[in-house]
Amino acid sequence: MSMPLESVYQELILKHYRSSAHRGEVEQPDAVVAERNPLCGDDIFLTVRVRGGIVEDVRFSGHGCAISQAAASMMCDHAVGKSWDEIHRVADRFRELVQGNEEAARDRALGDMRALAGVSKLPRRVKCAMLAWDALAEAEKKVSHRDTEAQR
């Protein structure tokens, strides 16, 4: 007897919430970002190392609901080894997913992140799901600014 899809997704979210290979801090980070959701108090502390325009490592710590922490874990899984352009495409698609886009909910390229499709039914939780992605966007700005300054 197979488990209903909602149960599988619930277990996947809890797995990422409880245990993530990406918890902690990157050694010698290129960017350090703290983001907070003032609506619920969730916070994410993100450290990122970038080499040659590719995210080499990204780790997070923080406190919050299962959605924000699981989404951070899933985001890290997808960001490592990717260029900023690749990350933008996934981030945009993920945003569509949590805003209720049914096509995005079926997009296999999102992998485990599809488990968060139900967030669209909880509008106050969209910010929770996007918190780590917002932190990563801020990290990109810091890395870009640092690179621009180094070229001067």
C-alpha cells in the first residue's frame, strides 16, 4: 500500500527540517547574510562561497518553522554547483510554485522543492518559503559588489 502524496511530501519537508547536510557555516565565505521574516520571527543566516561565478558551497543556520528551514535546506541542495543565472531560473520557478502555479508544482526540475507546493494555500507562509532565496539573492549582490570593487 503506497502512502498518499501529501504524506510523502510532509515527510520530505520534515526530513529537510530536521536534518540538512547544509546546516552550519561555510569556511572562508564570500558573503554572509542574515534575513528575518518580521511577520513570524523566522530567521536565516546564510554563508556562501563562490568560485568563478559558481556557488561552490552554501550553508545556513537559523530558527523558524518547518517551511522556512526545509526550504533553506532544499535551496542549498539546488544552489551548490550552479551559476547565478541557473539559480535565478530555479528561484523564479520556486516562487511560481509557492504562489500556486500548477505547472511549477509538476516541474520535476524543482525536485524536493515541489513538496512545498501546498504553501500556496497558506499565503502568510510564502515569505517563510522564500526567506532563504531572498538571503541568497542578497549574497549575490554582496559577491557582485565585492568583485566590482576588486576590479577598480
